[in-house]
Amino acid sequence: MSSHQRSLPKRIWYDSLRVLCRIVFLVVYRIRCEGREHVPREGGALVLSNHQSHLDPIIVGLGCDRRMNYLARETLFRFPPFRWLIHSLDAIPIDREGLGLNGLKETLRRIKRGELVVMFPEGTRTPDGEVHTLKPGFSALARRLNVPLVPVGLDGAFDAWPRTRMFPRGGRIHVEYGAPILPEEISQFEDRELVAEVERRIRACHDKARQQLRRMEGSRLDVARVPE
């Protein structure tokens, strides 16, 4: 359902959670987001990000003032408290192998209604913090939708919550939104070329995010060295 079709309580709930999460992530992770102007101000789009931790859906959504739609594996709906939360945020259920037919239909429906949907085309969280080969499933979806593809690169989330840890810890996180691949550009690529181009742009965004984190860390160390 599009934002204007959602009930007022649902809209207030989402906006309130976003404000709360922004405060928490500013305090705990000193999160910084750049390139937000690349996210379309209106209309549907597919937002494609690298995947470092369980925090990533929140991280990608924090830099955008528009509502994001998220995908959630069906297994997550089995835990009652979490099921209530992701239901309240209108998460789109997907199966272990990918979107599945129902997930595909719902994703198409929401984007065609002018909404944003976040996907992590690596398919799973990175084991080492680096960007890994993308799965090609999103390319057919992108062609059918005929909407912009917005690449996103984030860094710092892997250090905050790697897949080997049960609970997150503090740190720094940076998010970089890249220039979108427009529908007229998508039509010029073969499927393999499109996947390669999206991967190249996600890697470029990830590199920028990592460089920004290193600059911030370097600045902090320089301040710490200044004698009193």
C-alpha cells in the first residue's frame, strides 16, 4: 500500500521509529549519510545496497526522508515479538531462495505505486566486511519495473555487528548514496552488464563510505594527539 493509503497510526508509528532510530544511531554509531540527493524525491525506485549486518535495513532508511519498504525472510515472522514489529512496518515476506512469487508480486505492487523498496543483492551478510558478488535476480525485476536503481554503499556496520557476534557493539557508520541508474540506461545493458554495473556502483559507494570513516577516525586521532 502506498503511504497515502496507510492508516494514520501506521504513518505516525513509522515516522516516530525513524526519529528514535536517528537519535540512537547518531549517539551510538555517529552515523553520517552523504549523497541523499540521489534518492528520488517522488516515484518508485529500487534501492540496492551492500549487506554488512542486521542493522543495514535501518541504516539505509535513516538517510532518506521518504518511507522505505523492506524485505524480510519468512522465518523472521515465526518469532512473535519480531513478527509484530515487521508486520507493523509492512515488511515484504520472502523465502530462503529469493523473493518468491508472493514477495515478487508485492514488491512490484509497491514500486508501481510510487514507493521505495530496499534490496541487498548480495543475498546474505558479508563474512569479511567487503562487497561480494551480486546475485542476478534483481535484474529481471529492474527491467520489469522501469524505475531508477539507486546504489548504496555502507561501511562500519560489519565492525559494529559482524555475523559472528550475537549482539551489536558501538562504532562509526557511514552511508553513501550513489547516482541512480535511470530506466533509459537500464535498457542499454544486457542482464550480465546490468548486474556488473550495479555491483561497480555499489563498490564505488562502499569505497567512499570507507574513506570517509578513515578520515573521521584520522581526525579523531589527530585531536587526541594535541597536547593540553
